[in-house]
Amino acid sequence: MQKPHLLLIVFAFALGTLGCSLFNPTSPTPAPPAPTEVTPTKAAPTKPAPTKAPMAVPTGIRVLTAPPATLTAARLTSEQLKNAEYHLPEYTRTVKLVNGSYESGSGADYISAILVGPIAFGDLNGDGLEDAAVLLAENGGGSGVFVSVVAMLNQDGQPVQSGSVLVDDRPKIDNLSIENGQIVVTATVHGPSDPGCCPNLPVVRTFAWTPFNWVMVRLVSKTPTGAERSIRLDQPTPGAEVSGSTRVQGTFTISPFENTLSYRAADGHGYELAKGSIPARSDGVGGPGTFDATVDLSGVPPGTQIWLEIVDVSPANGWPLALDSALVTIK
């Protein structure tokens, strides 16, 4: 009965010897380095990478650029626009408005400028930022109050004037908006026989940018009975290349005087490069109709970009009653 105990002792001793050789080898391995204490440091606040603001655009120059994905800027406010600097279109001086108005001088030197009507907000130069359009009324001491629509670009969150166009003397403004990069003014202006005090011609005027200023590219007016007088130019389409002899097609809502429309070609400066008349076909006097004619643009140099206008002209004084246009290039 003693032998099993002896064998167990011998077996246990052998296992202990083997365990010592396995877990305590004779070739010691280097001990791992003692951990070093790392003192935590407060990370400096990270700043977003600065974005490059759109370059400043001088008055009368518009820069079209694709909006950078990271471009951000503050939106313009009515308060900024009421206290901004303006170059007066009619009296050609630079003034700074305070709470929407400016006044100086007396007698022959008197001048005032006031923001009137609504303010419109929207992108005017294709940079993805919200710009503005305002209505600026100027008076030099007389009865005339000349109202212009003024484009104000968003330059790093600040309003910067970029062109203007006269609406009328003492118009009645109904609405101002920015649509597809164009400025739309709904107002009552002076018709061919209206006295200075009392405009009676309701119009909707659309203004677009040329390389140098804003020009009227579409005009819709109303007759005394309230009927809408408009033209739609279907051909050529905007952006087309046209030859020196090009076809124009479209429709109108009210037939022009003696069924004759006018055409005009003007460059980016507004200089007239070609003009003439085209016949119109209508469903009786005063009815709707169409036009399909060839116009002569042979005097316009190749490569010139022009606004090609089709106009219904008043026989009383030559003022436009309806107009539509397309920006095209002579090839």
C-alpha cells in the first residue's frame, strides 16, 4: 500500500522540474520597458481652413464663377443695405445712406437719396451666395424723383454695388424680385401720353446682366382694358450661334401697329449694332399672332455676343410696349 504514494511523489517531482524548465528558461528574455507616464495635454482648438471669399467686384463688373463647395458667407440684411454706400446713378456721386436715406445741400446743390419699395434677395452672379436688389430714389430739388434698381453683390458678407438701371420718374412700384439671376420689377410707369405726375402703364420688366451693366431683356405691359401685351421669342434660343442672316420666330398676344414688329441687336455695352422691322401675322386687329422672318445681322463682326431683341414699339413716341430677347453669338 506504500508504493502508490512513492510513485505519486516521484511523478509530481518530475512535473515540477519540467514546469520550471518551461516557464523559467535558463536564457532570460529582456524585461519589457517600464511604462512611461504620459502627461495629457489639452489639444489646441482646431480652426476650419479659411475659405477664399469671392474677389471684390467693381461697380459695373460681374464675375461668374462656380460656387466652391466650402464657400460660406453671412447673408446680407436689410439693415446693411439701408446703411450702405451707393453711387447715385442719376446724380453721379457716392453717398452713404443712414437708415435708408441721404440728404445734403440746399437750393441748386440739394440732393436726396432714399431706398423705396421692397428689397429682393437672391443670387445675382452665380457664386452661390445671396445678393440683393434695391430701389433707389433720387431727387435734386425739383419735381422729378428718379427710381433706379440697384444690384448689391454679397462680397464676404458685405453689400457692394454692381450696376444699376433706371425704372422711371416717379413710378409706382408693386414688386421687386430676383428670379434665375435676373431682376424683375413690377410697376406702373409712364405711358406715351401720361403726364409726369401720373403714370398709368402697368409693366413687368426683367433685367439681366451684360458684361458692363444691367439691361432690360423682357417687357410685358397691359392695355387700358387690362389685356396683357407680350412677345415670346422662340428662335433663336439663348446661347445659340447665329449667322449674319438669321431666322427669328415667335408669338405675341396683341398684334402690333400695322402688324409690324422691330428687331434690334446690341452688344454688352448697349451699343446698337443692327436694327430693322419684320412683318407679323395676327388674327385680326388687336388679336394674337406669330412672326417668322429673317433679320440682317451682316454688319455685326463674327464672335460678337449680342442681345437680339424683338420689340413692339409704340407709334406715339417709339417706346417699347413689349419685348423679348435672346443672348446669342455671331459665328
